[in-house]
Amino acid sequence: ICFLLFAVLYIVSYFIITRYKRKADEQEDEDAIVNRISLFLSTFTLAVSAGAVLLLPFSIISNEILLSFPQNYYMQWLNGSLIHGLWNLASLFSNLCLFVLMPFAFFFLESEGFAGLKKGIRARILETLVMLILLALLILGIVWVASALIDNDAASMESLYDLWEFYLPYLYSCISLMGCLLLLLCTPVGLSRMFTVMGQLLVKPTILEDLDEQMYIITLEEEAIQRKLNGVSSAVEYQTVELERELEKVKSKKTNLERRKKASAWERNLVYPAVMILLLIETSISVLLVALNILYLLVDETAMPKGSGGPGIGNASLSTFGFVGAALEIILIFYLMVSSVVGFYSLRFFENFTPRKDDTTMTKIIGNCVSILVLSSALPVMSRTLGITRFDLLGDFGRFNWLGNFYIVLSYNLLFAIMTTLCLVRKFTSAVREELLKALGLDKLHLSNNPRDSETKPSANGHQKTL
């Protein structure tokens, strides 16, 4: 069963990566073999990430199914042993991908072989293995120094020699904490950004708008820019570039207007408001659940995400509303994951990291796979820490050291609630703020965050001026 689930995830991951991978990298030579191996390792990592995302939803729905059909013959394969095994495999493969496969894929892609050796795959593999050993020694040395500075006793130093039982789980616990902190930064941004993304994907209602008139105006504007572009001398290069930019913007607006004009009345007037209301409800429920979890943390010690300590799989429902509550938890977990990915690529630091269709290098694909793996591995921990679900963390996910620290867990919940609320308030008051700035005449000072305010514009003397 585990193999079948992973095979499906691997096939889906392969099609996703090949959709974004740059086609120019496909040659039939030594580099092609290296790219192919890196592609398979990246696909494996992305499949593991998808499995980590599905851990909590699969476990929650399995628990409810076993409660509803306890003696069903066709559900005998679905049991606690299988679910515990999936959690352990997800943890094992996450460690394997994070510490072995992805560093190997990156160094293998960048390697050329040591000087003096015969060039080829073997030389590149040898250089990659040497780089991995040096990286492992570097990380081990850093952890030893940190342990000596923080907790300088014989027991902590001896425990570092036990790589499998202490060192790797401790290192993965630190990376999980960093992943949860990254989710804390990305998810509130993504929750507010989701409204803009869905607004771009869906057709907005045409209230007090004349689309025919707008199409006529935009067509005239396109023709005027085209005439200017044809009449501009090639010597005036900055004017040509500026006009081409304007023409692209006008064509984009024209395409959007044509799409809005072709859309049906149901799509315009029903789907868009329904989706926006649904997003608002899901976001509000998430913030409400986090607020309730903060209260539980203050009055009840069992609300701490300490690991497996519940009644077990199939013995009791973990949701107050039964199957409906479990379905709501699953929807919220997927919504938080999608929002975190949207927020991750919306941050300025990761904007250039966004993959593009048929134009993404293997190095960038490896970086994206590592980022998605860190986010997806931290998703079950974040969902349990925020109280989105009461399902206990199984396997090595419940052994993280920081999960038992009351102050870290409480601070995490408070920061998530505050940051999400601030992002939503800023999102829904931005239009009012822009109008107030215009009314007060302060819009010329460029106090808004509109990216158009910082565009480079040519001046009369031909020099570039940037505000």
C-alpha cells in the first residue's frame, strides 16, 4: 500500500517538474545523464513532500472511517500500523532527501571532476562524495561547537556520537523549527495574497462597467502605441523599450477584457463572490481556531503538542462535530499549505525563485524542491501547534524538542494570530488608504506600496530617473 501511494505521488511529481524544467537542458551527453539523475532525485523529493502534506489529512479521514466501519472486511487494510508506518517513512525519507539526496543532486550538477583525473561520470561522483563528506564534517563541527557553548557537559557531548538516535533527530528538529518559523512568515502573507490570486484567476462582476466602451478605448490605445513604435527611430533606444513595455501592458489588459466579455453571467456574478466569501470564511475560522487554542494552552496542559498520547487510531473521534469537523480540518490544512506556498513565492526574497513553465534550470528546481520539502514537513507540526487539528503527531514528528516548551508554542500561536490579522486588515484597507492619500494630495509623495511607483521613467533629456 505504501509503495502504491508513493508510486502515484512520484508520477504526479514527475509531470509537474517536467512541465517547468527547461527544455534546452535535454542533450544526449554527459551533462544530460547528470541532469536526468538530478531530475529523478528532485522528483523523489517532491513526492516525499506531497506525502508529508497528505499525512495529517489521510490520518484524520482514516480515523473517522475506522470509527464509522469498525468491522468492515474491506477496511481491514486501513489500521493503526499502516498509519504509524506512513509517518515513520515520511520522517525517514524527509531526512534522507534533506541531508543526502538533495545535496548530492546539487553538488553532482555543479561538479566537473578533480583536476588530473579522467573526465566522466565517475570523476563527478567522486567529487560529489568528497563534497558531501566535507559538508557533513562542517555541520557536525558546528553542532559540536554550539553544544559546547550552550550545554557544556559530558552527557550532551556523548549523545552527539550517537548519530542515528540523537544527532539526526536533533538536527531535523532544528530544521523543523526553522520550517515552522518560515511557515509563520509565509502563511499570513499567503492568506491575504490568496484574495488577489483568486481575483486574477476568476472573472470579476461587471458592476456599473461598460466592457464594450473599455474595449474600444484599449484598442485605440494599442493602435496609437503601435503607430508611435513604428515611427520611432531605432537610435532612440530607451523610447523603443518604454513603448514596448506599454504595448505589452495594453495587450495584457485587452486580453483580460476579452476574457471578462466572453464569461457567462453565472461565472461573473456568482462564482467570484462565492469564492471570495469562502476564502474569507476559511481565513476567519483559522484565526478563530488559533485564538481558541491560545485559551486552551493557558488553562489546559494537554493542549500542548507533545506527541502521541491520544486514544489511538479508530478509537475515538478527535473532532467535536464528527465527520463534518474532520472534513473541515482537512480543508483548512490544505488551505494553509496552499497559502504558505503562495506566501513563500510572494516574499521579495523568493520572488526570483518562482519556477516558470519550460524555463526553469535544474539548480532552481532543486532549490524549489528543498523549500517545498521544508514547508511540507513542518505543515503537520504547525497544524498541531496552532490547534487546527487535535490529531497527535506520530513517529519522529512528535519527538521534536521544542514542542514541549510552553513559551515557544504560546508565542507561535500569538504571533500567527497577530500577523494574520494585520495582513488581512492591511489587505482590506489598502483601497481606503489609497483614496485618503489622494484626497489629501499625498499620493504624489509615493507613500503607497504600488510597484508602479518605483518604475524607471525616461526624462526629457534622455537620462533615466528612479525615485
